[in-house]
Amino acid sequence: MSKGYVFALLCSLGFAAIPAGATEAPAPANTLVEMFTGLKRCLAPVAIAAGTEVTIQFSLNRRGGLIGKPRITYAHWTGDEAARKQSAQAIADGFDKCLPMAITDKLGGAIAGRPMAFRLRGGAGKEENI
């Protein structure tokens, strides 16, 4: 699979997350952009130490649920051991809360079983799909 294809696939992902306090679920994500936008919104409250940067690799099934466990493929931890453990637990809890996400059958068929990655940066207020 070419890098351009992977980039296009990842850039068009978009998770549909239910915001806290919402009474109605949003429409299921139909594109990668919508899927990752929803994931970013859902993981926004995850508190990790300032300066920490973590890339998480994961795969979803056609219904938006995790296949296996997310895996940290890159990490630059800041703070002491306790801060690292707290940040790692916050990330794990965030994924548990956000997944499965509502996605369309069309998107589910396109992404099922394919590895995806998401980067979280502590204190920077910036998360991104890669």
C-alpha cells in the first residue's frame, strides 16, 4: 500500500463521538475526517502531562469497535514515573470511553482491520491523526 493511499485513507477518517451531556447521538461518521474529528473531540478531555507526546496505533472492526488493544508506538514522556503512569492510564481510559464509535457501513467496510494511528500531545492542545 503506497504512502499516499495510506495518508488519504487516514486523512478522510472521522469518528462520530457523543459529546458529554448530549441527548441525541450524532450521525455516524461516513469519512475518515469525520471519524478522526470525533475521536479528537472525544479524547480532548484526556489529561496528559505537558510536553508528553504519544502515538497510539489501533484497528477498528466494521462497527467502529476496537480490534485488540491500542498500542503505543511512540512516546516521549515528561515528568516522573507517577506522571507517566497517570498519562498512560488516562489515554487507555479515553479510548475505552470513546470506542466503539458510530460509523457507516461504507466507512466500516473500508477501514475494518486496517492499522490507524493517532497522536496526543500533552499541554499543546493538539491531537492529530497520522
